[in-house]
Amino acid sequence: MPLLHRTVACLVASWLCLGVVAATSTAFAQGTTPVPTPRLNIVVFVADDHGQDTGAYGNPAVKTPHLDALAAEGVRFPHAYATTASCSASRSVLLTGLHNHRTAQYGHEHDYSHFQSYANLRPLPVLLQEAGYRTARIGKFHVAPADTYRFEQVLGADGRNTVDMAERTRAFVSARDARPFFLYIATSDPHRGGGTTDGTKTGPDRFGNRPEGYPGVQTVTFDPANVVVPAWLPDTPATRAELAQYYQSIARLDQGVGRMVQVLKDAGVYERTLLVYLSDHGAAFPGAKTTVYEPGLRSPLIVRHPQAQRRGVTSDAMVSWVDITPTILEAAGATSPTYKQHIASGEVRATATLPETHGLHGRSFLPAMRGEPLTGWDEVYASHTFHEIQMYYPMRVVRDRRYKLIWNVAWQLPFPFSTDLWSSATWQSAWKGGAEASYGKRTVGRYVQRDEFELYDLEQDPHESRNLANDPGHAQTLATYKARLRAFQERTSDPWVLKWTYQ
């Protein structure tokens, strides 16, 4: 056989081995000729501090035509939850399928905070590369070590110009390579930043917006009078001014999503690509980011699976960011890792029986990504410890369809603020009113000084304004959810499980 023919034959054989195992097995079982089915490409598009603020999620004021179109073609998850409302910690969860108390990415990776994950983790890009994928990332990374969270290619871009970011992925997406690809694109929008609109220290934040705009991006502005002020925020001029800037940043982000879709279409791979849109956690406002309240954890998740039989579906499943990696691994036909226990058994023998080895903390919800119904997805857990290094405030959470229990492990401390949220116009306008001033459904004082346990009946109190933990009528409910929370900590190797023995 000529050399060229042999080379082509080898390439075809490799492609078949990588991409058609499942299809071949099914075909042989049915007694038919197997039909090659290439494996899916995967794009994970991660926004920065974006709550469920899109038209598809019911906000009539913000302009998100591209995200709304994606939802109309795919599946929208109203009950999607980050496990922590802190950037680096959450991203470690997204890329490993482990809670951050197991990754050790307890807080920010950059500057003086300097948190890093364990070097022996086997994150999503590494597992996909081992399974035959080519991998690339572009934009905000915010986890460490880089050698642990290893991608084959790192593409440079301004994380605020989301359209340009998508454009810079063209060469990677359209490369002549027989392997499927995994692209991780992470924007800096709609994170706070860029100074204030009035030049003062406590004026409305720009959220990355600037008067001259960004090349290739249409600037979309909003009137503060027309924004939707959620119940968890105070309806003040300062809040409205910041929401208007937040919306503008979301509109820029949305255009990047639209351009990413177009890049995939232009490369002829859109119908072979699983596209996942989400945010690391909720919006950068006090009451959301850095908290484990609903606005901090509840986040957007919109997925388009090219092989879905139903479009425009809303899934009722309660899913968590710890489920993202196992779901993508299943979609890719890749194997999940197994880890050895990282807490010495002697340290916790008196409080818990921990497994010698464990797999991922999450599980796959791939059928729901295809628009299929799921049962048994009725609870999520959260684990938060730091944001910036000075912000020690560990919180553990169990939440199901009705009740939510928060354990504020260091409850004696006042709740710590991140630098940008403390100085925000939204918070400062309330803080100046004193401890009894209203801040959404709470007072300033109650926001800062919290109880050890917070128990909420979310059916009756969706904004978490009435703590039932000290109500004798809910003593049994409190005990039940405490037990569930402790079992979660034992199951997921949480070092803070030791706190139950003396607190």
C-alpha cells in the first residue's frame, strides 16, 4: 500500500476508535451496520459575576438577545447553583467536579490572597486531553497551579471585549485536526471594575464600561429608572445607577455569546458542538457575591446540545457546579478520576468515617442537557470559606425544594466584605443609615452580624428574611438538616467537619 494510503487509513482508524465506540456497540447489538458518529466538540462559556439576569430568565429590562436565542434552542436551568460565590474557588469546582474544600482553592488565586489548588488534582482539561481532545482556554483563568489546570493552548485577549475574544478562537475552532476540541472561554464581564462613573471613591461602579466603548462591540446603555431592582437589594438611586452599569456590561457579554455561536457556525462545527453557558456565581452586589444566599449561588445555566430532540426546554432539575465536570466527561466519553483521601484518618476518627478513596463529588446530568426529564435531582450543597485572604468566614449549606440550612461556622465574627463590595455605592448608601437601615429584606445590622445557623422555608420565604433556626416549632427540621449537612461534609472530605466536635 502506498505511504499516503497507509497514512489516511491510520487516521481514519484512529478517528473511528475515538469517536464511534458507543455507536458501534449499539449498531452491533441491533444487528445493523455501524454508522460513525464523531464525538462532540465542547465549548464552556463562563461569565464573571452574572446572576440570572437575562430575558430568558424573566428580566424584561436587560437586553440579551443572543443568550435568549441560545435558550430557545437549548435547555434553560432555573435551579442551577454555584457551590460558592467566590471567583477562584468556584472555578476550581467547575474544572474538577470537587468542592473547593477538597481542591484547596479556598479563595482568590491572585495577588496577596495566593490560594492554590492541590497539585495532584486531575482537572477537566487534562482528562479530556487524555481522552483524545485538543484543549484551549481564553480569558479569565483565576486558578492555580497552571500546570495542574493544564490546557494545550492559551489564547490572549481582553476579557472585557467579549466579541474580540470569540473572534480570537477562530483558528482553534476551525483547525484541521481530527480530534474533537474543548474550548474554555471566560470573560471578565460583568465583574465590577474600571473606576466609578463620577470619579469619586464611592460612586456607581463602571462594571468595565468605558465612554469610548470597545472595538467591534455595540454599546448598549440603560436608564436607571427602568432597571428591575430585585427584592434582596435596596431600591435607592445608588443601586439603580449600579444596576444600569451592570446591565450594560451584560449586554456586552451577550454580544460575545452571539459571536461565539457565529464562529462555530462559520467553521461548520455548530451542529457537532455542545455549548454550555454559565457564570461562576451571582451578581457582584452585597447580598449575592461572597454570600451563600440565593442571589449569590443561583446562577444562569443555558445549554445547547446538538443532538437534543427537544428545543426551548426548561429543566426543573436542581444542578450544581460540582456536576459540570462529570457531565462533560460523560458527554466526551472520558473517564472520571479517583482520589485518595486527603485527610489523615486519625485526625477525624472521633467525628467521621471518611472513605479511603473517592470519586467526583458531583454527578452527570447529561440527559437534562439533551432536554430529557430527570428525577431525583432535588438538593444541592454549598461550601464557602474565603474570598480575599482576610475574609475568613466558612459557610456550609444544604438546600432542597423547600428548606435551606446555612451553617455560619465562624458566626461570632462580623461578616467580612470584599474590597469592591464594601466600597460599592449600593452598600455605602445603606451603611450610612446605620444598623437599622433597610437592605433589601434585611437590615444592615442583620446582614453584618449573623446567627450560627440560618434555616429558611423557601416556599414561604423565598428571600430568606425569617430565620427559623431558633423557632421551637422547627427544632426537628433543624436537627434533620444539620445531620444532612454533616453527612455531606464527611462524604466530601471537608476538614471543617472537625468543628462539630467543639462548636
